Amino acid sequence: MTPDEYRERLLAAVTPMEPFPQPVNECLGLAAAEDVLARVDLPGFDNSAMDGYAVRHADVAGDPPASLPVVGEIGAGTSRVIALAPGSAVKIMTGAPVPSGADTVVPYEWTDRGTPQVRIDRVPTPGQNVRRQGEEVRTGDVVVREGTVLGARHLGLLAAVGCAAVPVRPRPRVVVISTGSELREPGQPLAHDSVYDANSYLLAAAVRAAGAISYRVGIVPDEPKAFLDALQDQLVRADVVITSGGVSMGDYDVVKAALAPAGVWFGRIAMQPGQPQGFGLVGDDQVPLFALPGNPVSSYVSFESFVLPVLRKLMGIAPYTRPAVTARLGAAITSPRGKQQYLRGRSSDGVVTPVGGPGSHLIAGLAEADCLIVVPAQETALEEGAEVRVLMLDRPF
């Protein structure tokens, strides 16, 4: 299969998670599952946009200066209901309710800030500095549309209109398992034939960056029973499982040996890196399981290509795939025929330059990259300046 064909197969195998109301403060990055309506007007009452004096415009409309007695003071959130008599003024603070009878607020800067008598030196326009009730949002207005990915500004608006909770699709709980008897935890001593486990940290972080919840499981050795025991223990809290390693053609490919008899599909995708892949629905709850290759670059490219779109579909967030941009190559490249290649690159001003080499173990180059250069399967060489498709890894969708 091509990467696109495999991705479509994966997306067809899952459905979005069921929505439920969650507190507004927990909804950052999630998608609204329905239209959200305002519960109050914005503003909720006529209020002052400035610190100054609330007046009747008719009392200050003549030639300046005008002089009015100050009969009270209103602060935001501390006021009592006041009715303004004709020919008088009330000192008022920003956000405080405009008293009945007043229709204009004169800012302090246009006055002598006097008490108990104020001199007003400029004539305001009628209604100046008064925020009218409901002028921005009316009760019952749609303030967030279904499918909107909720950012900080949306959450502020939802709180402002009285929404304590919002129906959203939840964050998938993703269990990440690294397999390999050669793996060690960072900080532990290494033997002559061991390496530190980078994949589980890489994938767990990628899961969190996608907006999901990650659970990183300790290293599992190359023993089918140990792997199946670990998997069974984790399925109780998993909406998705990601494994890395043990999916190729070797004698110690434990994930393939353990799961192929249970009906999990294993095969090859026409891509580099990331050719060996596995996918299936496991356990009583039919939890999606992604079996990714063990080299770190292969794991990461596989996550970007296949796992990320599925996580976004589960959360009801579109688009599922990372948008591509077009750039020009800063250096010539070669690529194997018949495999869509994903080269690591750095982009600047519309030019993308490969970094780190094509090897699937070159994690330093991956860390340096900010994009993936997509080389079609039919291309074997592209010259400097050629136009290519680029997936920007750090750019918002």
C-alpha cells in the first residue's frame, strides 16, 4: 500500500469518541461537539467604558464649560442602583453600571475631576463611552460553532457568557510501549550492546503535542509473554496503544510474534522510513493498536503519517492530516524508486534544505529538522531548486 492508502484504511477503522461536557478550563485544544449558545448578554448591562462622570447629554450639550453637581460615585461591582436627576453628574469607574437617566460618560481628562462640583471642558457626543447591554452578544446567540477547536480566546468568551462546561470529545488516552531487550532507561548504565530508550519518550511527547493523554510504559523485553502481559495490563486505561519495535522480519520481533496470531495486520508500506507497520483492534473493547518500527526516525515519521490523523479523528478535530506547503530544495537529493521518502529538513524563506541524512536511526537530524520533505515514490533524484511538498512539523494546523 501507499502511505495515503494505508492512512485511509486506518481512518476508516475508527470513529470519533463520544462527547460529554467538560469544564471550560479543561477544553483547550478540544473541539466543540455542538453549537454553544450565550447564556447572558454581552455586556450584561449598560456600563462605562471610561473612568469619568455619568451625565445626561442634554445637560452638557451647550457651549463649554458646563458645571454640574456631583451627587454620587459608582464603582464596578460595588454599586447600588442610582437614578440620575436632570442637571447633575455621578462619578463612575470603568465597567460600572450607568445609572438610569444618564446616557453619556465624560472622561476624567475632559474635566477638572471636581467634587462636589465638576467642570466639564469639552462637549461629548451623545452616548459616548457607554457600552450598551447586548451590543456584542445577545442571549441565545451562537458564540462557538460545532467543530471549533477551542483556543484561549474561545474559552474566555465561553466563560464570559456563563458557560461552565462545554460538550467536547475527550482526549484519547494513549499507552506507549517500547519493546527491546537492548533498551535501558536514560540515566542507567549501558552495557556494550545496550542503548537508551528514546522512542517511548519521543512518542509520548508527540501524543501530548497532539492534544491527547499519554501513558508511557516501562521497557518490555523481547519475550512474547512479557509483552502480552504488559499489553493486557494497560488495555484497561487505553483508548489507543502505540508500540515501537518488533514489527519487521527478525527472529526477535516480539510484537509481530505476539499479535499476528490474534489477527493484528502486519505488512509493508511503500515509504521510507517507516516501511514495516502493524495495526489492529485488540482486547474486549477493540482498542486501536499501532505497531510502529523501532528506529526512532521511523517511529516518528510513522506517528506523523498514521497515528496523528487517527488521534485527531477520535477528538473530532479537522483536518486530520498536517497541511502541506510548497518549497524549493536548497540542495540536490536522491531517493529510492517505489518508496515515498520523508527526508528531514530545515525551511527558511521558501527554501528547504535536507538535514541529518536519510538514515532512520539519525535522531539528531530529526531534532534539528522543522519539517519533512515528501519525495514521491516515482522520483529518484531532484535537483537544487526543484519544487517539493513539505510538512511543517511545528506549525499549527
